[in-house]
Amino acid sequence: MSDNQNHDLARFVERQTQAMISFCQRIVQTPSLPGEEGQVAALVRAEMEALGYDDVWIDDWGNVVGLLRGRGVGRSVMFNGHMDHVDPGRADEWPHPPYGGQIHEGRLWGRGVADMKGPLAAMVYAVGLLAQEVLRPPGDVYVAAVVQEEVGGLGTRKLVETVRPDVAVVGEATSNQLARGHRGRIEVVVRVSGKAVHASVPDQGVNPHYVLARFVQRLETLSLAEDETFGRSSVAPTLYLTDQQSSNVIPGEGRVHLDWRNVPGEGPEEVLDQLRPVLETCLSEVEGSEGELTLHTRDLRTYTGRTETFPAVFPSFGLSARHELVQRGQAILARAFSRPVEVVIWRFATDGGHLMEAGVPTIGFGPAEAEQLHVVGESVPVAMLQEGLLGYTALALELGQESG
């Protein structure tokens, strides 16, 4: 892109910024917990249609897909962002209403604005800007607003069965730098059964707590996989549940959920294989106890009525810093912003893992700050959203160009 073209693009973006911010406010003001994204999906579809996308549809699972057809001389590109968000918690703990979508001190506030309705709004408007200015990219460009990312990535997993781009950009938070991968996430359930009895006669029962206590302590002794880029895998006990609500009963069963963050090359079976001997040792020390390890699954239902039992697994992935897609994306953004752009690693898992598992090379770029994800008082700088709109527009226009 020449200096004149870059200047024109910046002008186009400036003209669209206020409309993009207004759209972002509307979707932040519309709650969309996992499985309840229908109203936001309708808003996204209507906005894409109004902006002049060539085609817009909602698939069986509730994902909204907008298409801008290219000139037929380059790769297809997908911009991927999710519509769902985590629970806001207590509204009285927020400095501004969680569904207010208000702007204060240069920041747009609200649940989901960083994760990731702000980036999603910028994606929608970036490709809409190309449509309105009759700027055709080399290949087709898709914007996918997907469902149920927060509960495992069901939307993207289903989307790639019908829409398979050549490359993808995931809009999770990067502070307008470029991401090239992340560790994965595997949720494991450790289930131990014993014998329930009255707490006054513990010797007549088998207490599963003793097995689970041993097991949790030994997690610290595991030799975890390491990667030069992504560091070590990690494991954290999170939820602890029993089959009892009475405090004077020894439970018959206890469960611990483990959040395992895995480096590339380490999958669910490798994780379970490492944990099994630990559990077997702990069970052998408490006579009469039994136990098992399983991957956690969720019974999910989309707002369109489709259902799926879905594993709580986000694959890890990592493109080389020398990968053509990484270097091209970095160069495009640096030219658009007239500043250096860092290549970073996400600390959290994204739908990028599902895209890469489907064979779609993926990078990340998102106008939001990682430290704002899932927090009380979530917000995004308005200036970052505007720069993000410019970045997505430049990527949409150039990323599909064939190398060489």
C-alpha cells in the first residue's frame, strides 16, 4: 500500500469511527451470555446488511457470517470474533453499569466490550468500509460472529465445517499488536468415590476427601512439559464439589476440576496419561476408594435450538515468528499505523486453536487490553478501537494477497 493509499484509508476510517462506536455501544447494551446470543446476532446481521456486504447469513448453530467477495486473485480471509461474554457479576460493584455501554474518560465501558464486542464491532465496520468505498480485496473476506466461545468454542468448531477460509484473524485482545499463538486449555475432572456415613462415625465410611487432598498436593510435584516459546504447561485445581450439602455427612463422592494449560504438542491424552498414575497411587493409600479421570464436557444448547455435548478443550497452537502470515500481518499493521508492531503470545486460549486444528493458519489482532478480560469494570480505550478499525481494514484489504 502506497503512502497515498494509506492516507486515504485513514480518512475512510475516521469517517466511520463514530458509527462503529455507536454500533459497539448497542451490542454492549444487549446481554448475550452463552446460548443467549440471538439478539446480538440480529443486530450484527442487520449492521452487515446495512453496510453493504455481498451476502450475510446465520448458520444452524447461530453464527453470523458476512461475506465481501474479492477479485478472485488471492486467498480468502476470515475475521473471527465471538458474541458471547461471561457473567457480569454484581452490578453494584461496577463503576459504570455493566450493560450501559457508556463512554467515560476516553474509554467505552461494559461487560464484553474487551472480550470481545469492541473488536467485533471494528471487524464488522472494517469490511463494511471496503464495501462502501468499493475497495475489493484480492480474495473473499468473511467476518464471522460466533456463538459460545466462552464455554469451549462450539461456534467456531461448527463454523469451519461449512466455511473454510485460507487464513484467519482472531480478534481477541492484543492491544493492537499481533499474536501468533497460545497455550491450550484442557479441563479435567477427577472423581473419587468412597462410602458415605454419618460424620460421627468416620471409621465406618471411606472419605473421598483424603484421596483428593493427597492428589491435589501431588500436583505440585509433576514434571510439566516445556516449550521454548510458550514456557511450561500449568495445572490449577479450580472447582471442588461433593454429592452432599449437609455438613454432618461424609460424602460418598468428591470431584476436583483441573484447569490444565498445555503447550503445543501436548494433547488431552498426554495430560490424562500423566495424571493417572498420580490418582492410582492416592487411591491405593485409602482402602475402599475408587476414582477416575475424565475430560469435562458440557451439554450446550444454542439460541437456535441446536444441542451438542462438547468437550472443554481449546487446542494450543503456535506459528513461527518467521511464518509468512505472521510477517505479512506485522508488516501490514506497521504500515497502517506508522509505528512498530510487536509479535506477542496470548496468555489465554482462543478460537484460534480450533481454526488451526481445522487447517486454517491463524494470527491474532484485537483492539482491547488483555488485563481487561473478565474483570469488574471491563472497558476499552476508544482511541484503541479506532486504531483497531484501521488495522482490520488494512488487513482485510491486503492479507489475502498471494505472496511472491
